[in-house]
Amino acid sequence: MKRVKILEVLLLCLCCVIPTMAKTKVKTGIDVLIESNFAVLDGKRVGLITNPTGVDCRLRSTIDILHEAKNVHLVSLYAPEHGVRGDVYAGNKVNNTIDSKTGIQVHSLYGTSRKPSSAMLQGIEVLVYDIQDIGCRSFTFISTMGLAMQAAAEAGIEFVVLDRPNPLGGYRVEGCPVEEGYTSFVSQYPIPYIYGLTCGELATLLNEEGWIGNRKCNLKVIKMEGWSRDMDYEATGLPWVLPSPHIPHPVSAYYYPMSGIVGELGNISIGVGYTMPFQLFAAPWVDAQQLTTRLNALELPGVMFRPIHYKPFYGTFKDQFVHGVEVHITNRAKAPLTEIQFYVLQELAVLHPDHKAFTGIAQSRLNMIDKVCGTSQIRHLFTRNYRWDEARDYWNKGVGAFKQKSRQYYLYP
């Protein structure tokens, strides 16, 4: 009888495992590169721009993979925000250093320089980029990529992108392209806030549209295998490595553009400093129940709200008891991600007119909001009456044109 029971348990476990094994698997650029025996890098002196998200399907670091490859000479590393090993806190300056595991020189691209200098590229034949992005313009890694492409073009060296999935899929586009005068490291190129491309597709667009400077770079994208535009990250079957401390799960990529603009104000907690970064909107003075009722009454597609009360461990309102709403995305395809935060500000202005979001804010923070939005018009139009419908059309302008333009650079169906 015991043997029968054991057999039943084993069969049950097998039944649980088989569906997982059958789940769609995507090969990222690094896995495809490995299978080719590093053909495009064979015998070359290589520089690598990466961070902890640069891993293969077995979570081995691209740094270590290229360092150990017998036909690749990895000679330099280049560190974006957070550093190549992820040991630098968000926003902190990254220093030039030596990678303790490989002994390779690490050049900072998030310190005094954001673009590789000619000295940094001395002796390099090909510059490789392998970083998991989250599909949102203000996440700084794509700015690092574009500036590195420009440096590679000026130095006359090859640039290779090891492609990775866009966690939001390949169709979602939201937010107006960056306008002239509002270019910054969080809005480096005239693309929408959510741009619907993989990093390889985006690199191709930047190169072909002449947005990296007067010269095109010698670009090669190592395409993924098995990815299609209707896939978000969870559909890929790939393990997730957090690209920054507050993006711990694939679904975090949906919440970041939903609240990140409001987070720049500094007068509303968005869950950074608590256990649900980017999923919350709260402050000490908010009536959580009334805010929940008003937001649910809007019947925004693909989203629901519930009241929440908590004390942030750090960040905005550290150790203060705050009240507000938790956002539940019930339909990822339909939820108007970037617009949700403005609806929250709209309803807060009605409930708490003495705490309107943009009043009493330092000019430096207002400037940052404009940089993240890629224009000052969203702030000006919205704050006239704190009605999102007065700014929505401007926020969506250029989306259709960008979709049309970007289609010619699709690498995946």
C-alpha cells in the first residue's frame, strides 16, 4: 500500500511538472549567441555594457560567459545605473573600478560621463549591449544604449545588441514623444513614454532614423528565438532578474509607468519604500475610502482600486501612517497604464483641494516632471482645472505616427 501511495505522489508531481516544462520558452540574444559559438565575436576584442539582468536561461552572467569563451577576448566592462553587478543604489554615482570576479576594468557610464569616451573604447573592436529593459522611456538603460551606439559610430567599431523581450509586449504605445527642449537622460530620444519595441528594435530605429548623431553605427542585433509581439514577460518562460531594486517581478514593469511620473512630485507615496513599489498612491491626508469609491466609479478599463493603509519603511513619508489606494490591474491589455496616475491626481484634487499635487512643489521637481513627460504641456494643461480630459489628447498625440514609423523596424511578428 505504501508503494502505491508513493507511486501516486510521484505521478501527481509529474503531472504538475509537465505543463511547466511545456510552457513556451524564448531564447534571448545571449542564448542564441552561445549556440552560434559566439560567431559575431569570434577572435575580437570585446567591450560589454551590461548589468545583473544580462544572463542566459540558466542565470549565468553574460560577463562570465564571454570571459570564459575561448574564442572571445573580453577586455572592458561598461557600467550603467546600478553598476555591472547591481551593487550601486538607484541614482547613486557609479565609479570606475575593477570587476572583482574577472579582474576586468569597469568604466562608469553613470557618473561624470554617460557616454563612452574614445579613451574608454581604446583597443575595442566590438561593443556589446545586454540589458533587460522594461519598455518605458524614463528607465535609463535605453539612454545608455543610444549614447554608446553614438560613441561606437564615432569610433568606427561594431555595436552588437543581444536582444531581450519587452516585458509589456510589442504592441503597447503610450505618451507623447519627447519634444525639443526636453531631452534628458530620462527622455533621451523622441519616442513615446511606452514605446512597444525590444531593445534591438529600438536600436535599429535610433540608428536608421539618425537619432544617435550624424553617423550610423555598424549595428548587429542578435535576435531572440520564439518571441512574438503578443508576449509579455511571463509568457516567455524565462526567469526574471530585477533590473533595478524596485522592479522585483515581471508585473512591476506594468506598474512603473502607471505611477512613476507622480513619484517625481515627492508629495505622494507610490509604494516605493514599502512592499509594493509603484502599485500604490497614498499620503497622510488622503481619505482612502472616498478615493477608492471615486476611482472605481470612473470605470477605467482593466483596473480596480481598493483602500490601503501603511507606513513606508523609507522614502516619501518614511515612518508616517499613510492612506490611499492599491491599484489592481485586472486586464493588462486594456488598462491605460500611464493615464491612471493622472486620474488619481484628478480625484485627489476634488477630495482634498488644499493638497493639489502640483502646488507648493519646488521648481526643480516640476522641471523633472516635464523632463519625464517629455514636455511641459501635460503639466500646464492638467493643472488648469485638474481634469485629465483636458490633457489626454496632448498625451496621446504622436502615438499613431510613432506606431506607423516603428513598424518598419519590427524584428518579430
